Amino acid sequence: MLHFLLRRCGQALVTILGVATLVFFVQRLTGDPTYLLVPETATKADIDALRHALGFDRPLIVQYLDFLSDLARFDLGQSVVQRVPVATIIASRLPYTLQLAAGALVVAAGLGIPAGVLLAMFRDRWIAKVCAGFVLAAQSMPTFWSGILLIMVFAVHLGWLPPSSTGGFSNLVMPSIALGLLSMATFARITRTALLDELSKDYVRTARSRGVRTMRLLFRHIARNASIPVITVSALEISNLLAGAVIVETVFAWPGLGQVTVQSILARDFLIVQGVVLLGSFVTVMLSLTADILYSIVDPRIRLDAAQ
Amino acid sequence: MTAVPATTPAARRWPLRKLLRWWPVALIAVFVVAAIFAPLIAPYDPNSQNLLGRLKPPGTTSRAFHYLLGSDELGRDLFSRIIFGARASLMVAFASVLLSGTFGVAAGMIAGYKRGVAELIIMRIVDVFLSIPAILLAIITVAVLGPSLVNVIVVLALTRWPRYARVAYGQTLAIANMPYVRLSALMGASVFRVLGIHVLPNIIGAISVVATLEFGLMVLFEAGLSFLGLGVQPPTASWGAMLSVGRNYIANAWWVGVFPGLSLFLLVLSVNLTGDKVRDQIDPRAQ
């Protein structure tokens, strides 16, 4: 077990290093990153001064090592526009994005898992077909369109919910639905597959032949076994929700990380964008590491496979 | 699955039913035709403005314009702009799927066939790319390169190739050890020949399933980037950019925010349905 843990953590570390390297070099695709940070009206002297202040005139390898050593100390630099550490800005916006992601996760799992159960238990019946159509439609809906439709119906016409911004629980409802609908399909599919796998096993047939009722069979026997892949997928889906928040936050003027990312791009405040990308990737790597470890605790066969 | 004799009543009804089931493909064809022949189909120039006819509801006539689906904030015909918008969507999706698919499949096949150092390096890079949330990687790269149609294609290709690489790698691993593949290599066939003649035809099915699903995703990505102002630049018509305008007029001009989204939704839905069909054809067990 220890061997597996060390190996997997080492892999995660290498991946994070790779992500940092990629982000570093993407910003140098056009040559000089100073131009990403200055307004179009800046003079030559301004640009030179900023380039020197940020150390962009040093050799690339020095900049790279410096960047990595800052990252290792969780120092994401200082916003050029706002003159505040990037970490502070991210910390002030993060709670909003987490709220939104949590809300969306509730919507996605709350609709997706029952939908998956329906799809598996009533295969080929009309109810499963209707349900499958609903899932596929939700998956094909761009979040920014479902967001606009929700605002139109529930805020403008019915007036039940506030159209945008934050304030209370009612503000969270529509963004969560818009974001959650997209992930719902993933939950429905994985639940369906996991259930169908279990349903075809011998113990289910035995239980049925002994007269165990379907509901009891589902909740007492199948749910426990089928929940493992569902849990793994939800860990990975969280990082998709965080990324999807970028667009949904723009639709609903929700003051989270996504909104600050888009605003920073327009304001040419590049270090904030970089910080959000690094954070998003870090969270993704960590979630996938956690999922693997949890999975290997539940199902020891995976450890053995990895060791070989 | 048992074969049904061709004489049963169910089988005689079958051709029409089967044709009807292919409606998603027909819908995609409609979009493709609209995109290719946009200048012939669209009733008006998508960029010609009519400031007296701003935000007119569907079916209104104002000066020389008859607005079938209404007009936008500059009095441009929404129907014509939606038809031209199909161009941006389909062009970006086609080009980025082709680019990322070609590169990803090549990288994945080499990793799966050569193994060793090549496998280690390529698959590590794939892991790195897949750990960065795709939309974030796309956003930061477009922000660096500057928004434009070509840059969006480049960025999407750069972001999405690892998906193909991973599938091609897994499939190649399974095939590379088949006796006929090894024999071919032993008889002196080059790597390109082995991969091109023996491996690629065997994995192309799985790749095409990924490509179809990716196609739908790329349509959504292009619209998302354009919605954020990082994609196709105005005045070029793009459904995503039209929706971001529509968002500002939710209260008084619903059509600006509804019709471009509906086109986007129908296109992505039919692509996803087609993807499911392709998968069912290739792997009947997945049904």
C-alpha cells in the first residue's frame, strides 16, 4: 500500500510540475510576456520599465526556475493592475465559485443518479426512452444558453428568482441548474453502466430467485457495489464544474473565480489568469489522486494492477 | 441477439423507420449546406445594418428588411446572421477536430507501438494536458495569442489532441502484439507502414467515436469562447457572440438570445445523437 501511495503521489507531483511548465511556456508563445500586461497606450519606456521590474529581461531559464521556486512557496505574484497579491484576490473569489460548484453538484447528482437508475431498471421501456432523451438534451445545452433561458422564464416573466448577482439562496438556484445540467449526463451514464454491470451478476440472480423484492435488492445489495464508480466520477466531475463556472459566472454576474478570470483577461492582468489556471489544474490533479487512493482502499485489486 | 427473418411484418416497415431514425444526420447536413451556401441562402447581408429597425420581433418588416426571426441591436437580420454563424461553428469544429485528431492519433500510436522512452514522454505530456481544465487552457492560450478565428482553431487543436492520443494509445497497445502485426515488422516493414496499414484501420472505429463527440464539444467551445469575447471577432457572425448580445436584451428582445442558442443546441444535439449511433454501429455491446 505504501509503495502504491508513494508512486501515485510522485506521479501527481510530476504532473503538477508539467502543468506549471506548460503554463509558463504558453505565456511566452508570442515571445515577450510584457506585452500581455501593458495597456495599448503604453510608451516604450513604460514597457521597458515593467519588463525590468518583472524580470522578463533575464534569461529564460532563470525566469523559469524563479517561477517554479515562487510556486513552491505558493507565491502567485502580484496583480499588476490592482497591486494586490494574486493569492489574496483568488482567496476572496474562491468561496463563491465553491458555492456554485456545490450547488451544481447537488443538481447534477440529484437528477443524474435517479435518471441513471431509471435508465438501468426500465431498459427499453418508454420511461427510459423519455429519460434518455432528457439526459441527452441536457448534455447538448450550452450553459450560457440554458442560463439565458432560465433568466428569461424565472426572472423576467415569472419573477420568482433574482436574475443575477449574489445575495441569498435564491440567487444560487439558477446558476446551479445551468451548470449542473451539463454534468447530469455524466452521472446518469455512469450510474446506468454501474447498475447494469451489477444486475448481470450471479448474486443478483440468486437474490431474485429467493424472492427479494426489487427495491430491497436495489438499495440493500446493488447500491453499495455500484456506488464505487459513481463516487470516483463525481470526484473528477468537480473539476469540470469548476472550469464550467467560468462561463456560467459570466452569464449570471456571479463574482467567483470565473468572472475574475474573464475580467482579468480584458484588463490585461495576466498573473490572475495564470493563478486561476494553476489552481484549477492543481485541484484536478489532487481530486484524481484522492479518487485513485480511495478507490484502491475500497478495491485492493487496483493496487495490485498498478504494482505490476 | 437473434436474426429476424426478412419476411416478418416488422421487417417490412423497417426501411422508413430506419430512415426516420437518421434525422440527426439529416439535420447536420442541413447545417453544413447552410454554412457552405450561406451567401445564396441568407436573405440579407449578415452585416448590413438598419438602425431604424433595431430589435424588431420576428415577422416584422422595416424598410427593405423582412425579419423572419427578428433583428438584433443594430437592425441586422437575425436569420441571415444565424446562417452565416453556422460557418464559424462548423469551420472551427471541422478544422480543430482534424488537426487535433491527426496529431493525437499519431502521437498515441507511436507511444503504443514503440513503447519505452517514447511511451513515457508522450503519455506523461498527455497526462499534463488532461489535468488542465480544457476551457481554462483554451482561455489562457487565446488570451496570449489574441482572439481570431484561426487562433481559436489552433488553440482547440492544442488543447484537445491528448483525448485522441489516449484512445489511440490504448487501442494500439491491444493490436501491436497481434501475430500479423509482429510478423509484418519482422519482415522489415517500416514503422509508418505497420502503423498505417495494420494498426490505423483497426483503431479508426474507436477514434471516429471520439471524434464525433469531440466535434459537438468543439462547437460548444467555439461558442463559449466567442460568448466570452475571446473567439470570432465582431462583426463576423458567431452564435456564441450573438448570445452574449442576447444576454443584454433578455427583458425586451427574447429572440436575440433564443434563436442562436436554439441553432447551437440543435447542432450539438444532432452531433451527439450521431456519435451514439456511430458507437452502436461499431460496438453493439455498448447499446
